[in-house]
Amino acid sequence: MATFKGYSSLAGEFSEPALFDKELARRDLLNHFYTRRGERLMSPLYGSVIWDILFEPMTEEQQEIIFSDAQRIVGQDPRWKLKEASIRSDTVGQTIYLDMLLTYVPSTSEETLTVAFETNTRGNNP
């Protein structure tokens, strides 16, 4: 029996919109990262600040902002715990990759999740 149940209309996939447990928690986390902070109506603190620093040089200060943002977002979802995070970018500096090792709390299983922040699109990753 599923503990969590939700729906997704990502990419217009309406034939099987129901998501359960870990897949739902994963989609909720990605939705949070793929939303620019301040973009959601009536929720100005929802979303990620990483979209605002895509064109900035990758300094230690920028990395700290990304790590803090990842900790904040994952910390707001009681289904996940952040164990490790690392940042990498492509050679032309147009994409930031946030690699995270997460623990799914209800089952204590671990999952690696990579979130790509690209300058030309948002939220196209699974």
C-alpha cells in the first residue's frame, strides 16, 4: 500500500498521471529545484535561487550559495535527507549540475539525483 500519492502532468503525460511514494517525492523535489525562487504565485520563498546565478562565474561564494540552497530545499521535504552534494559545470559555463546523494527517509534507501540548471531551458529533466 502506498504511503504517498500524487499526480503529475509533466510533458502532457495524462495516461498514467498517478505517482506514488519515492517517485512522487523525487518529482516534488525536482519541481522545487526547477522553479525559480519568487516565481510561484502566493509563495515567494518557494523555488531555487540557482537560476539567478547561472551567468555568474563559479566562485567559492557561488558554490556556497548553491550548497545552501540545496540544503534548504531538501531540508523542507521530510521525505529526504541530503547526505552529500557536489557541483560541476560544463566547459562553456552554460549549465550547472548539482549532484546529490539523498536518503529517502521512509525506506532509508539512498538515491543519487542530478539536477541540471541550463541557461536555455528550465525543468526539462526527468
